[in-house]
Amino acid sequence: MARAFLALLVVLNAVVLLGQVWPEGAPPFARWVNVAFLVLTMARFLGELRRPPRPRA
């Protein structure tokens, strides 16, 4: 599940980057992709912060 979530974030990041590099080529739903990417990334970061640290081997 974590790999699928990270894959989704990579795809959304690619769309966001495309919109920044080539604004004329951005899809009409680019604004919603930006918002979704920011929300999902924030959720991932908060989840990582709440998880207890793993012991080092």
C-alpha cells in the first residue's frame, strides 16, 4: 500500500512539474492536481512524523 501511495505522489508530482515547466501544456484540471498533491504529501509527512522511530541495527 505504501508503494502505491508513493507511486501516486510521483505521478502527481510529474503533472505539477509539467505545469510549472510548460504552463500552456498543463491539463485543465491542473489546479486540482496541485491541491491533491499538496494534501496527500502533507498527509504522508504527518504520518511519518507520528510513527515511532525504527531502531537502528
